[in-house]
Amino acid sequence: MRLFSTILLTVATLFFYGCEDSAKKLVMVTTATFPPYEYVSGDKIDGIDPEIIIRISERLGYSVEIQDMSFDSVLAAVQSGKADIAASGITVTEERKKKVDFTTPYVIAEQLIIVKNDSPIKSAADLMKKRIGVQHGTTGDSYVTENIGEPERYKEAPTAVAALIAGKLDAVVIDSEPAKVYVSRNPGLKLLKKPLTYEEYAFAVSKDNPELLKKINTELIKMQQSGELESIIKHYKEINSESSQNGAISDNKTFLERIKDSFQTNFAKNNRYMYLVKGFIVTLEVTFFAVILGIIIGFTVAVIRSCADQTGKLKIADMLCKIYLTVIRGTPVVVQLMIIYFVIFSSVNVDKVLVAIVAFGINSGAYVAEIIRGGIMAVDKGQMEAGRSLGLSYIQSMKSIILPQAFKNVLPALGNEFIVLLKETSVSGYIALQDLTKGGDIIRSQTYDAFLPLIAVALIYLAVVIFLSYMLGILEKRLKKNE
Amino acid sequence: MNENIFEIRNLTKKFSHVTAVNNVSTDIKRGEAVFIVGPSGSGKSTFLRCLNLLETPSGGKIFFKGQDVEKLNINKFRQQLGMVFQHFNLFPNMTIHDNIVLAPVKTELATAKEASKTADLLLKRIGLYDKRNSYPNQLSGGQKQRVAIIRALAMNPDVLLFDEPTSALDPEMVGEVLTLMKELANDGMTMAVVTHEIGFAAGVADRIIFMDQGQIITSGTPETVIENPVNPRVKEFFSKVL
């Protein structure tokens, strides 16, 4: 299946997208929920890391493409060659040095502890046996894991902070700069003065690319010596603490006023609703084409398997289909999505929407295949016999007689599968595709408000599902009439 | 009578534990109406289904118009036979008209226009032209079976095979189907019919084959087989059903 899909996808990629010239372009990966180092501002990703990388690249004569993905994927992206450089407030550790090469550190950062104002936690010593939130894959994560106990790992720092505010956590351990921003925006939170640990930030480059590493180091040292580096860091810290004052919510407002304010901040301000609109379009795009791919694969597999059952032919194809069904139905779709993106397509530059369509299409195909096979088996045996007795071939009988009846029988189950698929696409964020759910995440990371963005995302999914169910009902009724 | 449509030699069909058809040999001539009768489980239906290879024979040979059927293209071969089933097996997702024209058009026996004309003529003949745009579920059992018969006829077959065509019908529906079958027999259609309608068989058959336990016990005109049976088993059977 892997070989098959690789070939299929390579062909599709060449067909739709052509080959991109990567010679003069650096792909930088980051997790844009880590102000002031990196964050989404309007349409672009801004912050200390992007700024430094852009300046260095300009001097080296490269253009830069910045991609946003979850932090636990950025090093993998560099390692697999999907990206040239990871710049995401990455702390240098021995563990990470085994996987990638690090540039000279450009900042010394501390891991700070955030608690609620009324928290009994006064120092690192009080953290034992407490519920501690961290951003998955960060230094805070590994330090807490090794020295204190199992933390609760969040994909993004703002979610951990939101959990702390909601009382789901006792403390959050994250890097000092973002920690200061979060605390300044949330009046109910404070920082413990003594940092939990110290660390150095550096950029990560693939071990296969020592030349790039050397070039970046040369430029980085020049920037350090000229004081340029320091001024960039100062600049971003300033603009972030300014914007944080605007974002603080004052407490003497009525509930309705607060909802109205929250609505303003989450959707109207800076046209943030566009994240939802764009994400919604991506979600629909992925779902629509994945459904079509799933139906094509599903019908093919179902017919091959039924043919093997009924006539004893196509034994080898039947075996392949069984392997496909077992593997796809036996593994989570998130894992499949990431394998397709990071392993199968590691060396080709391919559009993420296409990857998602292929991953969800292949996944859905397995379920559709079994649904349709069930439908085929439920059609009376006499129907096939009648078709064959009239001199129609197996394929002709299948196409004209059996499949139309099977399709009608399984329509409710198919509709259900497509509704599930629509909602499953919400894991697209794992490969940094900005779908509807991810759009909501971005708003949350900017406004530090979990309630409205999540509710809005949920309502949009709900509306689509209600619409889909309604359309399926009409189709079912129309097909039923023909009896 | 003239040429042989079917020559069956030592035909055997075994299922995992039972031998349903055991060493059967007989001929079916052009224009002949052959009725196959016998007790339940005697292998009549299996024998009939072997003729158009819905069952693959375990042994023996079947020749169709002089050619070994194993060597024929199975679809081309079946296009020359018509099969009528106990449960009609009309296609519920298509109109009556579409049920009839599907096979002639798909097998490129006729253009859509020609097939449609033939279908209309056949529907008029059985008095169901006004049902051409109805769906099978809107028809009575007798109507369904008559449509199934003309669906087979639309392929202009050399022979029609009937597998207990009236067994699933309400008693008041049986007559209309038998009338149509009799008309076809009178027109000289070659037919092989598996049935329990002994009285009908006696009136229409050119030849009766009596089967029991997978074998042909006796074969001959209705007079010799039904009215004056020699074999005690045959005698016993007819004394019970008549």
C-alpha cells in the first residue's frame, strides 16, 4: 500500500503542482504560539526567531518560507528534510543534539513557573505531586518529567495557560519570555521569581547540511557583535508587552458586556474571523476530495473482495485489499496522516492540503469498502444470477444491477462515515494545515480566550453536519421512490 | 423433430456432501418442450442450473448446438439461453421497461431504440404495456413472472429454461403464467421446465423427464410417463400428486 500510494501521490503531485525550485529558498519551521519568539500576527508569522532568520537569509541570498506546526514536529521536520531550519525557541539539549545540529545560542532563557495569584505553591520545591502543565516536547516538559514527575503535556502553551486559569492545573512551566506575556495578559496569574531551570536557545539544522550551519553561525556571530541581535529581541519584547496591556480584561463589567467584548476581541479585531473562514474552506476542501477518493477506493476494494468471495478469482488482489483494510482500520488516522507527511513524502515538497486529502481519502476508503461490501452481500443472490443468465458479464451485472441496489441500502451508513470524516479532518493541525479547528486554535493563542473560539468552531461543524444530514435525507427519499 | 439444441452426456454435480445430479444423459431438440418432474430434492433444479452453468458441473459434458459449452465464451453462450426463476429476480431499481432492455443493450444485441421497440411489443403482447414505467414492486406476482419471461424473450434465445416458475405465486396468479408458457410452447419455443404443475405438464409437454435422487428414472411422452407409469417409484409419486 505504501509503494502504491507513493507512486500515486508522486504522479498526482507532479501533475497538479509541478516541481518547485528549492535551490534559493529556505524552509523554516516553527510553532507560532510562543510570543515574543514567534506568533501569528495578521496574515504572517512574526517574532524574534522569524526576524533573525529572515535577516540572515537575506544576507545569504535566500528567500524564506515559514511553516507553522506543532512543536513536537519541528525537529522531525528538519531531520526528515522537510524543512531546512527549525527556529522555535528551541533549547539546546544533549538528546536533541543527537538528532540535529545546533547553531550558536542566540539567547539564554529561563523556565519559569506560572501559578494562580492565590496558589499555595511558593517555589519549585512545592511542585511535587502537583498537576503541572507543559508544552509537549519543550525543555520544561523534559525537566519536569525527569526531576519532578509526569506533567500534563499540551500541544500549545496557551492551552496549558487556559487550563491553569480553568483550575485544571496547579502550575505551568514554560519559557520566561512567553511566560511574562501570558501573566501580563491574565490578571489572575503570577510568576514565581526563581526560575526552575536555565537554558540556551539555538536554531536547528539538519546534520546533512553542515554548510548551512556554518553560514548561519557566521552571520549570527556578526549580529551578536554588532548589537543587532539584542535590539531585535528588545523590540519584540516591547511590542508584546504593549499589546498585552490592550488585551487585559477589566473585571467591573456585566456578563453581557464581557461576552460582547470577548466577541470583539476574538472575531472582529484584526479580522480574526478570517482564520475561521479560511480554515473552514480548507476543511471543506479536504473533506470533499477525501470523500471522493474514499468512494473510489471503497468501491474498488469492495468489488474486488466481493468478486473473490463469489467467484474465487482475484485471490492476490483480495489479499492486498485485506492487508489494506487491516492496516488502515487498525491504526489511528492521526498516525497515518503523520506517516504520509513525514515519512512517505519526507523528500518531496508537496502541498499539505493534498497530503491531507490523500491521507483521509485512503483512511475513509477502508471504511467505505466494508460498508459497500456489506451492501453488496445484502443484495439477493438471485439478482446476480439473473444478470449473468441474461449474458451480462460479472462487471456489467455488478455495475448495472448490484451496485445501485447496494448503494441505496448503505446510504445511511455512508452518510454517517462522511460525517465522521468531516470531523476527523480536525486533526489536520498535526501537519500544520490550517483547517477550521486550527483556525480556532490560532485565535485562542492570540486572545487567550478558550470559550468563544471553541464554541464558534463547534457550531460551524454542527451546521455542516446538519446540512449534510438534511441533503442525505433528501437523496434517500428520492432513491426510495424508485421502487 | 430436428437438430439437438442440448446434448447432455453423463452430467454429474456434486456438492460437498451430496451428489445432486448423478450421471444424467439426455437431449433437448429444437422446438421441444421438456418438463422435468419429480420429488423435492431430486436434483431437477440443479440439473437445469447446470445447463446455463449457474452451477459448474463436476463431471460429464454438455454440448450446445454441437459445441462443448466449456469451450464457449460463457457470456455469449448465456445470451442464447433464457432463464426464468422461481422468485422472478426482476431488478427492483429499474422500471419494467428498463428491466427488459438492459441486457439486449448492454450485450450490444440491439440498439437502445430497437430494444425499446421490442420491449414495447412484448409488453403489449402480455397486456402490461401500461406498466412499462412502473417498478417491479408495484406489480403482482403473476405480472412480475410474466415480465421476467418476456425479459428473457427479449434476448431472442434459442431455448428458455424455467426453474419452478409458479412455485412462489399465489394460486390465483398461477393461471396467467401458465397460459403464457403454453402460448410459447405452441409457438414452437424450445423449453426446459422444472415444475410441480403435473397437470399442466401433461397438457403441454412434448416429453416428460422424471428424476429422483439425481438420476433420470424415466423419460417419454406424457402418456407413457404420467398416465401409464411402469416404474413403481414413478407410479407412487403420481398417485400422490394427481
